[in-house]
Amino acid sequence: MQNGAKQSTAAGVEIRATLPAYVLITPARNEAAYIELTLDSMIKQTVLPLKWVIVSDGSTDGTDEIVKKYTAEHKWIEFVRILERSERHFAGKVQAFNAGYARVKDLKFQLIGNLDADISFGEDHFHFILTKFDEDSLLGVAGTAFIEGSSVSYNYDIVDIAHVSGQCQIFRRECFEEIGGYVPIKGGGVDWTAVTTARMKGWKTRTFPERSFYHHRKMGTGKSTLLVSRFRYGKQDYYLGGHPLWEVCRSVYQMKNKPYIVGGLLLFLGYLWGLLRRIERPISDELVAFRQKEQKLRLKKILLGKFNINALWNMRTKV
């Protein structure tokens, strides 16, 4: 079923509700271990996309053969292969995404999504997301929470629900075009840059944690160990304009997670390394200022909630 879904009324009579048409693009480089989980999840969706383009970014592990089995049976899935490159990096993912976008840009759709090739989700996952866009015309980017291992990866008491994880990001087409699509940042932060730029331009961005999907590869370990990824995330926090006070608090918070102490320390050392080396920032000064303003407001909100400073102040003034 495309562009709509059946819903049941209280009387048990099914009606067809029109939902926004959507397209998906999946950059896939050596994803043979997981991509069939993603494929199986998509073909079971209650609302199918107009087109789903899977772009093999020089895969050598059998990814192409797996995808071709599905394209033979499902004409709305299209396979594209681009030239192989020598190394795996995030700018390459953007190049692959753009190759897929070239295949859908002339279609009539309202929403466009980036879908990673190592996730799985329930049959009504996209129906749920489409209804959120249908309900709010200012919603520019949306997604759901993700699970790694046995639990939701982010604590949404700390992580702002305005952040949308990159494994499954759905954009309103007007929003995607206004921000200029994904920026090819080699070291990472492509997904964060897109979502934050959307907010800076006045769009709403939202994760809906009442729904979730499974991420089968540990985040940030696609080309490195967990410890190396912590240091790399610290560097990324610097070049993406993270505020120093936020980074200190984030590093301390991460010390309570595995790998205990060391993970948070490596995160801070990565940020400090970027600061001392003055790594070039691939984003605008305007976006840096916007991010730091958001972080300061978020930190204030967290601290007020955690320590109930307002209540303590009221008690003091009554004494």
C-alpha cells in the first residue's frame, strides 16, 4: 500500500486516510551482516514508500547480491552501485545519499528519509512517523528512539527530544531543500548538522520516544573500537561547536557508562585535543553560536530539574 493506510473506526469500519508520500535512501557499504533485517522490516510496512533507493558504496561483502534479491520482487526498491573508494568516511556516505537523491528528485513526494542499513523496526513504524508530519505542518525532521542491546540508547531526561538520530531521519521535503541537504563532513556529524540547521531555520525537529527501532551495530564503531570512538566523538564535539562547559558535564556524565571512567575521560581528551589543535570547523559561525545557545539553555534546564534550585531558593528566602 502506498501513500495511505487503513484505519479502523469505533464501529469497525475501515477508512483510508491519506498520508504524505515518502521516499527513502539507504547508503550501504559492506552491510551484508545486517541489511536483510532492514529489507525485511521495510517490505512489511503498512505504508510503503514511493521509492526506496539503496546505494552500494563500493561494497565487497555480498551486500549487492542480497539487495538484488529483493529488487527482483519489489519494484519500488531500486539498487544503485557507485564507484568504490579506498576508505570509509562520512563524506562518502553523503556522496552515496546524493546519488540516491538523484534517482528520486523528480518524483512527487512530501517526505524524504535517510535509512541506515543496520536497523530493524515494527510494521507500522513509518505509518507512525507519517502521521506526525500530517498533524504538524511545521515539523521539519522526525524520528524515533533507538535500541542498542537491550535498552533505549539515550536517556531523554538528558538528551533533548529535539535531536533526531541519524540512523533513521525523515525530513519534510521543503525543510531538506532549505538546509541544502546533508553537508559532506568527512569526520562525522553529518546527521547532527542537518537537524540542528533545520532548527536554526525555524523548523521543529523531534524524536518520538514512544516508538523505537533496533540498531544492530554499536553506534560509532563502524570503523573503530569503542574507546577510539569516544575520543573521536570528543573531537567531533569540538569541531561541531560544542560549548566547553557542556563538554565537561557530558564527559563526567559518560564516566558512569561503560567503559567506566575511561570513556568519559577519552571524550574530554578528544575535545581538548581539538581545542588545542584548533581543528577547522566545517560549519558556520552562526550554527556554532546557535548550538552553544541551545546547550546553555539545556544545561540550565537539566540543572534546575536535577537539583531543584528554585525550590531551594524559595526555602532560603522564607527562613
